[in-house]
Amino acid sequence: MSPPAATASTARQVLQRRAIQCSFSSVFHLRNCAGTGTGAEATTAMKEAKNAERIFFRAVALPVYAMGVIGVAAYGHKQW
């Protein structure tokens, strides 16, 4: 029996909020936990974990990468 749509939506929001607020290890822990089950529930959990990773990557990793690139460019410009 699947959970009601409101419960699934609330769970998705909590997962997305945690993905944005948590550290690298917490986000990847979600993926490791999702991969331990079997059947349809494990497939759904894995999709949610991948979604959390994608949100975290876009919200945290890409801006950090951009700041690094800008920092290197500024340092290089200052040197020459």
C-alpha cells in the first residue's frame, strides 16, 4: 500500500530541505541507505536519494566551484 499523496509530498519536501542544509556525508548517506532494500520501495527510495543529491549538487557544489574558478581567475589576473 502506497502512502497518501500529501504524505509523499511532505516527505519529498523534508528530503529536499535536508539535501540543501546538510553536509556531503549526510546526502550520500541517504543514497547508501536507499540502496539497502529490495523491491518497489527501494527503487522509490533510490530515486528520492538521487533527487536529493541533484538538489544538493546544484545548491551547494556548483556555487562553491564557481567561487573557486573566480578566485583562481582573480589571483591569476593579479599576478599578471
